[in-house]
Amino acid sequence: MATRHFLTLLDLSPDESRYLIQRAISIKNSLRAQGPTYTPFANRTLAMIFEKSSTRTRVSFETAMAQFGGHALFLSPRDTQLGRGEPIGDTARVLSEMVDIVMIRTFSHQGIEEYAAASQAPVINALTDDYHPCQLLADVMTWTERRGSVRGRTAVWIGDGNNMCHSWINAARQFDFQLRVVCPEGYEPRADILDAAGERVTIHRDPMSAVEGADLVTTDVWASMGQEEEQASREADFAGFQVSESMLDRAAEDVLFLHCLPAHRGEEISETLLDDPRAAVWQEAGNRLHAQKALIEFLLLGRVAE
Ligand code: CP
Ligand code: NVA
């Protein structure tokens, strides 16, 4: 059977995506009720290749493997042969001989596709310049836990048409909700990703009017990893795009606010927004653990009957 990878949300069917969200909620509830007694990954190893910084992703994957009875291996280009030019495909073949599953955080999405093409072990995208699908599993899980089915709801993305925005667009397709993307001119999401989503995703310019009646509002940093030198010009270009409590007041009464974190208070969000009762960002961050457990379980074992 061909190895299944998770490079974007579209690598799963909509049905599989919904299964993963429900399974993640169930795994979380069992952990709360019984502690880490479910250990399906005894003697299994996850290799984690990080070419960019991380707090949440590293801790959640490593803890997921530990709680499931397996092991996680942190690999950085600074101290592996990847940083000295060993070809990606060769590394993929070597790791396939030793580990059960691989997680990669890197710059080029093409690079992770190249790795996956040569890997016998399932490969998980833990963020590329183009996508961050693991974050969306945790985000949709959080939205579902707080508000029930997301189908037919309306989310608003405010800010850069970046990797997180692209994954929100794919999530709108997979989970069948409406998405309004509000961005300054020149910062739109990629046209092919947008076009493939059809009418359920629309582009807007004015955040205050775009949030009217929204069920969920979300944003991200204005300068992503690798764009540090554009920080000042982006701060100027994104003036007026800060998400604030008064902006959320225009949305639905029970609107939820999400942010993948890390956040820059005073830039893309107001100083106090994360303390607002409408923000669910700590639960969202914690859900990375449960969502990725469900994902690893699915890629290694398939669907699990409960
Ligand atoms: N949200 C997220 O991926 O956080 P880290 O960069 O800390 O992993
Ligand atoms: N867009 C951000 C997300 C960080 C989790 C980045 O790529 O840096």
C-alpha cells in the first residue's frame, strides 16, 4: 500500500478530516479521564526535522510520542548532515530504514514534497512557507469543541495571505465553511489555492465590515519566519489590520478568536486581546497535542474503532 503523507489538509478526504477531529477530541477526553494509559506506539520512533524555530510544534509532537509510549528524535540542520548538503532524498531513504514516521518544519514546500516522494515512512508537514496543516487540525478541533459543527459557519482571516491563511482556505474546503480573507493589496493568498476553494472563500479589504456577523475571527503575525527583514515595511502596510476587542464587537455575539501563536501584542492584535473571554488561544495551543496524536495514529494505524 502506498505510504500516506500529510503535507497539506487536502491529503485527507473530507470524511477522514472530520474523523480526525472527532478522534482528537476523544483522545483528549480519555487522557483527561484516565491519564496517559493508551500506548499504541511502543517502540515506534518519530524523527522531527526542524529547519525553523518552534515551541508548540516541538513540544506537542515530542509529548504526543512520549504519552503514546513511543520516542521522538529532534534533528536540526546545525548538527545533522542535512546542514552539510546531504541530498534530501538520501536523508529520506536513510531515515525510512530506521524510524516509523517523520515530521518536517522547513522553508520550501517543494523541499518537503521531494522528501516525501523518497520516503517509505509517512511524512507530516509541521510548517512550510506555504502551509501549516497541523495547526488547522488543532484550530478546527478547538472551534468544534467550543461551538459544535463548523459546517456552514463563517470564519474571517485578517492579515497576511501566508502559510496559515492558505491552510485556513484548505480547511474551508475540507470542513465546508465560509471564509472571508481580509488583507491589504499585495498580500493576497496564492491565486491557485484561492481559486480551487471556489465561492466559499472571498477577498475583502476592510476588516471592520468583513467581521460583521462572523462566527470566528483569526489572524497571524505580519512577518513570518524568514521575512524578518520585511518587518518594518509590513508594519506600515498592515496598519489598520490590528484585531481588537472593538473589532470583535462587530462579529456574532458568540464569536471565537483564534491565533496560532506566537503573537505580537500591539501589532496584529491589541495588547489585551488574548485575555478577552472570546479568545481561545491557550486551548488552541494545547489541542496541538491531541490533534497530532490523532494524526500520527491515523497515519500509522489507520482508523481506530472506539
Ligand atoms: N503555532 C506554532 O506552530 O507554534 P511554534 O512555532 O511555536 O511551533
Ligand atoms: N506564519 C507564521 C506561523 C508561525 C507558527 C510563520 O510562518 O512564521
